[in-house]
Amino acid sequence: MEAASKPRPGANGRGRRATRVSGDDRERAILETAGRLLEEKPLSEISVDDLAKGAGISRPTFYFYFPSKDAVVMTIVERLVEAATGSRDEVLATLAEAGPRAGLEKALENLYAAFRSRPGVVRAGADLRATNHREAQELWTQVMEGWVDDVTAMIEFERDRGAAPAGQPARELAIALVQMNERVQYATLLGETPSLEGDRVLDVLIDVWLRAIYGSAE
Amino acid sequence: MEAASKPRPGANGRGRRATRVSGDDRERAILETAGRLLEEKPLSEISVDDLAKGAGISRPTFYFYFPSKDAVVMTIVERLVEAATGSRDEVLATLAEAGPRAGLEKALENLYAAFRSRPGVVRAGADLRATNHREAQELWTQVMEGWVDDVTAMIEFERDRGAAPAGQPARELAIALVQMNERVQYATLLGETPSLEGDRVLDVLIDVWLRAIYGSAE
DNA sequence: GGACTGTATCAACACTGTGTCGAGAAGTTC
DNA sequence: GAACTTCTCGACACAGTGTTGATACAGTCC
């Protein structure tokens, strides 16, 4: 965060090739190296030296660009989360237009697609959040809160217009459903055992959502 | 595991107080220290030295009893999991006798109760599983598989006798529901945001389970 | 009661990884 | 070409892990 904003060479419009690579390039190289390594091995097995070497610099020089290994990972995770969250408005529109099943399908598919391409980054994010790291926890809290708010609103809307029956408080139901999605998709993404097959996740989750929201118990 | 079984002084029935504390006592002291510290701070902030000091021994002596910090934690986690899983038969009986709602209530309450008393240990277990650690992953896989099997059988039984409608394959539904429980209860236990209040977890989860199993979509 | 054996203990070491400091090189600005 | 900013890294200090080898102590066996 503030890590990434320290070196700001601004518009360095050099026409001749520089003997020395620019700071921006170095920063990018570090991020790319981290991204690549994360798909190969867990965060705990990647050292600052690995990142520095991968970016063609020495370890102390690494610290010129980022305050720590975690800061690099946070930058990557933040960008991925941003990309994944970006399409929210679009989804809400679909939900309103095309009805619950199609809307949910689109929402979950969007999310899953965003994370599917970078399982290593997802795992690293989870590691960070588990191990302490306030920033990571806050980031994920915000993301989860956002989704919970959306789902809560959706459930209340459906209940108000009589499409869904009453039941547990909307927000509580929303929390359970959103957390289910997180866990189930994470397990599938990382190939845990047991976990759902990649091509079954959406069907199963959507079914539970619809039954939980629109079905009535017993 | 093999760590805990190395020092086996057997029956050391001394009548006079020993100038030196016995190996068993040391081992217990290490486990107790770890258990205590885990409720104070995350695993990552506990060093082998902390455990050794807590047990009144030097760091090298620690390695006489356990091969690593993780081995200590694994021992503690295993015992907790064992205690939590122990009551399964009893639960299955309740389920058969008292019907789905009461059976589920009992099952989830049992689980939650077992883990509720040691949030630090639960967190440490999750940390271990996240960070690598094959043993921890295998342990949790076994536990999850056990629950998934039980729930799968239960769903199939209910469908066969006509109490529950057809739907997604029983095992896949079971996976989603079991993983939802894991996530939701973990979040509550550790006081994440967002998460359900401790006294609301069971109500909400049971509702989703019943609707997912007995309700029909749309 | 002395040699023998297994259990237990720890100072000292080797190693891996983190993060900092200070000296200086390389490019930019005036 | 002096001053300034950006960038680089060798050398250091530190924290933690895990190992080695010497040693102590407690119970035998004879």
C-alpha cells in the first residue's frame, strides 16, 4: 500500500535506453516474480531473497521497493480482489432483470472465474489473513461485509415483494451463505479433500442458496 | 505422534521425591505451556524457547521431547479433535430417534461446545493446515470426510424414505453443508467480522440445513 | 561399591532468514 | 561541475531453528 507508493519516479520519458533499469520496472519485476512463485509454492517457502533474485536485484535493494515480503503479497492480493469485486454492479443488474437463479449464477460464476486463475494468490491471501496480518484481515472483512450487505438487501427485497418466505434474519442468513461460498470455493480452488469438483460448485451452491432463501423449512 | 511416544519412562514408582522431574511431567508441562500460550497469542508468535522456558527447561532439552513446535501443537490439536469427534455415535442415535431438527441441533451443539473452550487451539490448527503441514491437512481431511460420509448417508436415508425430495447428489450437498458449518463456526469462534453471534449460530445453520435437505428449490 | 546403561540436560555451534546502515554509483537539474 | 535525487549493495545485527557432544544422575547388575 504505502509500500507501493514510495518510489514514484513519475513520468520518466527516457528516449535512450537506460543502463540502469527504472524503479517502476523493478517494482513490476518483484510483483511478477512473487506472482509466479506463488503458483509454484506456498508463501512460507518463498524468501525475500527469492523475490530479489527473481527481480535481478540484491536483498537490501528489495527493501527499497517494499517494506517486506508480505507487502508484496498484499499488493498482489489487493489487485486480484479489486478485479474480482469490480463486476458487482453488473451482477446486481442481472439479478434484478433475469431473476434469482440467473442472477446468482452470474454472481458466483464471476467470482469464481476471477479467483480461479490464481489459486496461489488466493492461498497466499488466506495464509496472510490467518497468520496475523491486520491489513489482510481488514481487506477481507471489507470484501465479506460488502457481499453480506448485498445479499442481505437482496433477501429483504425478495421477502418484501412476497417472493421469499420469512425466516431467520436476512443478515444472518446472508452471512452463513456468503461464508459457505467462501469456504466451498476455496476448497475446490485448492483441490482440498473433500471438495466439490470445479464444474459442480456452482450448481450445488446455487441450489442451497435458492432453497435457503426461497424454500421453507420442513 | 511418534514425537510424544519417544520418551516412555514407564512405571517410575518412586517413593521419595526425585531431585529431577520425570520426563512425563516435562512433556505435560510443555503441552500445558503451549495450550496456555495459544490462548494468548497466535502460533506464529510463540517460539520453541517460549515453550521451553514455560516448561522450565532449556531449548535443546525441548527437542528431547518433541521434534518441533508444530509437533507439540499437533498433539494438542489431535486430542481436541478426538474429544470433539468422540460423541458421534451418540449423535447418530439422537438423529434416528428424535428426528432431524433435534438430531442436527445436538450434533452441531456438541461440536461447537467441544471447540468453543479452546479457540486458540482451533486457530493454531487452522494455521498449521494453511501453512503447509501435511499431517495437519490429513487430520482435518479425515475429520471432514467422516462428517461428509455421515451427512451423505443421512440425506440418502431421508430421500429413500420419502422425507426429503430429490436434488443435488447427496454427497455434494453434504460437502457444501459441512464446509459451511466449518467456516461459519470458525468465524464465530474467533470473532471475525462479519460473523454470527455465538447464540445465533445453531439456529441459522440448522435452518439452512433443513431447507437445503428438506425444502425444494423455487 | 564399582562398572554399566538408559534417561535427561544444556552450552556451544551451524545455519537460515529478516531487516538496517552507511557508503557510494548513476543519472538529472541548474 | 556542484548539488540533488534515485537507486544499489556489502556488511552487520538480530531472531529463530535444529544439532552435536560432553556430562550428570538414577537406577540396575555383579
